Amino acid sequence: MKTRTVLIGFAAPAALGAMGWRYIPGAIAETQDVPVYVQGLGTVQAFNTVNVRSRVNGQITHVFFKEGQQVKAGDQLFQIDPRPYQAALDQAKATKAKDEAQLQGAQLDLARYSKLLPSGYQTQQQYDQQKATVGQFQAAVQADQAQIDTAQLNLDYSLVRSPIEGRTGQRLIDIGNYIQSGQNTNLVTVTQLKPIFVSFTLPQSDLDPVRRANAGDTLVVKAYAGDNKTLLSQGKLTLIDNQVDIATGTIHLRATFDNADERLWPGEFVNARLVLTTKQNDH
């Protein structure tokens, strides 16, 4: 249940309680600030989650990570047999070299035809035909380069890398298995934990005070464990959704946490306290 909560001082003599004093037997009474907050049940959500899949077909020949390992963007995860793609790249380069040689010869012939054309030793038709031949070889070289680019890309894709920084989950395929890109087989899931989100809801009656408080400054959100006593992390409110859920009469909010110590974990339920203001006690 989402409730509005106002923290007050410990039960003590009425005068002291009203002033925000905290009374501890055998100790000197002290003043404390009183935070005013609203609270809702929240769910921890990963900042980014990526299902890693292969873009090429082939047999898995190597796995570079351990399950649960922290990885960076670009780190190697899987090696797919690169030999077919290296062979395709080599063939594409050889074809381009052949066509470039033919283009060079055709260009030399065209230059000779150009010199002989004014004297009548070469006809205009022969010249035009040779010019067309040069154009054909030029187009062939361009097509060869496209084939090289494609072959190089496929070779690069045979080494599967992590697209984001995060923590790996369970490995979903073993070495030796043959995978096909068209089957969209998940190899592993990488989840970004730092930063991380907490999504929570509040009754629509809290919307106006939350919006007014948020207009002044970024509001603090504290994530507590299920016992509602253990503070897990502190973050900032980053989203007030643009509409109320008419089915539940609630408004969705989201807070962002640095989560440097990874105390928040995706899928975890927490109690989210949104601090609206802090009443200063000057006594």
C-alpha cells in the first residue's frame, strides 16, 4: 500500500516532541531535522539489458568469459569459427586485384585510342567501346570493394563482443554448438547495473505535492529493503510519468541510482521513499 509518511521525533514529553527533540534516557536531548516523504513499493530495473546474439552462422570455438563476470563494452565473449569468413575475405581481395589489373590495361588502351583518334588510325566507335570497357572494369572494382567490406564485416562478427558494460548472466550455449543467425539464439544476457533504476508508483493524490516539490529541485529517493529499515541506496527522481493509470489511480515514477556498491539488483522489490522536503529544527 502506498502511504504518505511524516517522520517525527521519538515519543517523549509533548513539548519536546512538538519541537522535534529526541529524548534518550541518560543522554542529552538533541534536535533533529524532520524529513517529509511519500513511499511506494518499487522494483529495481537494469539501466540496459542486452540479449547477445550472433550475426553470422558457425560453430562456437571459444568462450572468453565466466558466468557472472563484469565486462566492458567491446570485451570478447564468443568466437565463432572464423575460417570460412577469412577465406571469403581473401577471395574478395583477389578478385579485386584481378579486376584492378584489367582496369589498368583498359585505361592504357583507352589513352592510346585517344591519341590515335584525331589521325584517323582509330575509329570513334572503337574509342567509345574501349571507354565503355573501362567503365565496366571500374564498376567491377567498386563491386569488389563492396564484397571485401561485407566479408570483413562478417569476419568481425565472428568474434562476438559485449555491446555494453555490465554483468554477464548464465551462458546459454556451449562450445562446439553450431548457431544460425536467423534463429535469433541468445548466447548470453549482459545487464548494466551501474547506474540502475527503481520504478515505483504513488496514489494520484500525491501527484500535485510531488510535482510542486520537484519544481524547486531534484528530489531524493531512498531505497529500503523489505524490512523498511535497511537503507540500500540513495538516488534522485528522474521521471514523473505523463499520465495517471486510470485502472489503478496511480502515477508511475522512476529514480536513478549510481549503485556503485551494487546493493540494488534487477528484479528486486524495495520500498522507495521520495523525500518531498525536510523541516529544519532550529531549537
